[in-house]
Amino acid sequence: MKKNAFFTPIATAILLVAAGVALAQEPVEPISPVKEVNLGKVELGKKLYFDPRLSKSGFISCNSCHNLSMGGTDNLKTSIGHKWQQGPINSPTVLNSSLNVAQFWDGRAADLKAQAGGPIANPGEMAFTHTLAVDMLETIPEYVIEFKLVFGKALIDIDQVTDAIAEFEKTLVTPNSRFDHWLLGETDAITAEELGGYQLFKLSGCIACHNGSSLGGTSFQKMGIVEPYQTANTAQGLIAVTGKDADRFKFKVPTLRNVALTYPYFHDGEAATLSHAVDIMGRLQLGKQFTPQENAQIVAFLKTLTGDQPLFDLPMLPPSTDKTPKPTPFD
Ligand code: HEC
Ligand code: HEC
């Protein structure tokens, strides 16, 4: 007993130091659980995230295209918007989106708050206006009270709406993946095949673009460096924001966190499976043709990146009143 009591702290210290060293050497950091959020804002933002009355149809909410039961995506090539319009681009996950350098594939929104106003007023998405959205909220007394409690202002405005949604989105981080356990020193948290996949991921050069705690979201990179990417999609990437020709076809490097859940892949959603996406990345970005075994190892590694999914009671939305405008789903 005494011996154990003496050795345990030393063994623990050695383990911690070893884990610290391993961590310091890896180009990826674990996802941290969320801290420092305003809980009142989060609860309000959660309601707004699920409230389809922020759309013209009364049918489409943020969760329609960023379904939190499906990795924060819609699992479609491109999204379906108001009146079943075909969207122009694949819906990226909202999970861990607070860690991105900027929002959207081309980075045109600086942060989550700037982003959240976009879809409400986008005619191809929720097809509403900010004024109509705020007017709708003002007709629902429970919302009026909750906004006042959270923001302390006499009237609701769109700034408060986007602020609350962004605060809720900050909570959508996914810590505790098996890979994070491995990063923190639990050597048996991933299998030999998965570890082999991670080594290949680093040695082949994937890590040059997919790095940081999100394994992505840190930079804009050209799609199709060694070989051009063939697509019928008309999105041009970062050039739409900067106007610089050098930025044509540069997209925000997507996060690989929870990538097993966020299919189909790429901005056009044309890669249906992870093995297809990995094959394209190897050839087009790095000039490498992976063997089927190497491809399977990398895919196995990518599947260790699924973390704890957001878990909460579904918010109860306050009912509409006689004054609330009726949804118009068909015009
Ligand atoms: C009709 C489908 C649709 C709806 C509804 C929708 N989105 Fe999106 N969302 C998309 C698509 C598609 C993109 C990518 C657009 C682009 O990059 O040009 C996107 C991008 C985003 C991003 C950026 C993620 C990243 O990594 O760049 C965030 C965050 C986001 N949406 C949050 C929201 C919120 C909050 C709402 C509700 C207010 C919402 N979305 C409503 C389809 C939708
Ligand atoms: C030069 C930078 C770069 C390198 C190197 C790179 N990627 Fe990518 N990766 C990107 C960009 C940019 C995209 C988005 C491309 C698009 O959607 O058009 C992407 C997309 C992906 C996707 C799809 C994610 C999604 O949600 O759509 C996967 C999976 C992926 N990369 C894995 C890898 C793997 C595995 C490697 C190494 C074999 C790798 N990448 C190497 C930049 C890179």
C-alpha cells in the first residue's frame, strides 16, 4: 500500500510530462469544452436556431440545413431553400464553426454573428427580411420578455437576434473524440490502423492545410493544386471577396472534425464518401495516389475525429399569437 502511495504520484507525473511532450509535438490540439458563454443568450439563441418562423415559409430553420442530429449539416449535395430552390453550394457543418478564421466557403462573413443574418434574408434560403423577422418576434410576448431579460433593451433588433444565435453556436463544439483522448496521452484510444492513418496524414502533407484543433478552418487554399478540380459548380471561392485573381478557386479549408457525419464532401458536395474525398485530395492537392490500404488507413483515422455531439433538451418555442403574421410557404 505504502509503496503504491509513493509511486503513484511519480508515475502520474511522468505520464503527464510524456503526454505534454506528445501534445507539444503534434500539429493538432484537442477540442476544448466550451467556456465563458452567456447562458441566457445561449438559451435564447437555441430557440431562434430552431425557430422556422424566421423564414418566409414558416418552415425552414437554421436546423433544416444544419441539422444537429446529422453532424450540423443536411447531408445533401447542395441545400434546399425556400420553395424547394436548389442551393448553389454544400452546407458546411456548424459544429466547431466558432473556431474558423472566417465563415462561409469563401470567408465573406468575419464571424458567426455576421454570418447569422445572411440566411434569414437570403431569397434562396429562408427568404425573409430582417425587419419582418424582428416584427414577427415582437408579436410573441414570451420572446419579448426573454429578449428584454437578456439584452435589457426596449425593442428587439436584428443585432440581438444574430448575437444570440452566435452565442448558441459557440456551444456547438465537439470535445472528447477518440483522437483527442489519444492526443491527451491515452495511447490505446485509437487502433494501430488509425494511428497509421494519422502518420500518413502528417507525412503526406494533409496537415499543411488541415491543422489546428479543427484540422481545418485556419486558412484559404486552392482546390486543385497539382491537378485542376473539375466541377460544374460555379462558385469561385475567395476571389468573390478579395477580387484578386490569385484567390480564384481558393476555399476555406473545411474542418475534418466529425467528418464521418458531414458527407457529402467538397463545396459542390460531389464526393459522396470519405474514401473518394481522400483519393481526390491525395491526387489533386499532393500529387499522391494512395493504395487502397493507405486510403483505408486515412479514412479510419478520419473516423476517430467524431466528438461528443451537442446534447440538450429540444427548446420549446413560444406559440404564435393572433398578431403574428401567418407563414406564406407557397409564395
Ligand atoms: C437553406 C439552407 C440553409 C439555411 C436555412 C441556413 N443555412 Fe447556414 N449555410 C448554408 C449553406 C449552403 C452555407 C454555405 C454558403 C456559402 O459558403 O456560400 C451555410 C453556411 C453557414 C455557416 C458557415 C460555416 C462555415 O464553416 O463556413 C454557418 C455558421 C451557418 N451557415 C449558420 C446558419 C444559421 C445560424 C442559420 C439560421 C439563421 C443558417 N445557417 C441557415 C445553408 C443554410
Ligand atoms: C493545399 C491544401 C490542402 C491539402 C494539402 C489537403 N487538403 Fe483537404 N481540403 C482542402 C480544401 C481547400 C478543401 C475544400 C475543397 C473544396 O470543397 O472545393 C479540402 C477538403 C477536404 C475534405 C472534404 C471535407 C468536407 O467537409 O467537404 C477532406 C475529407 C479532406 N480535405 C481531406 C484531406 C486529406 C486526407 C488530405 C491529405 C491526403 C488533404 N485533405 C490535403 C485543402 C487541402
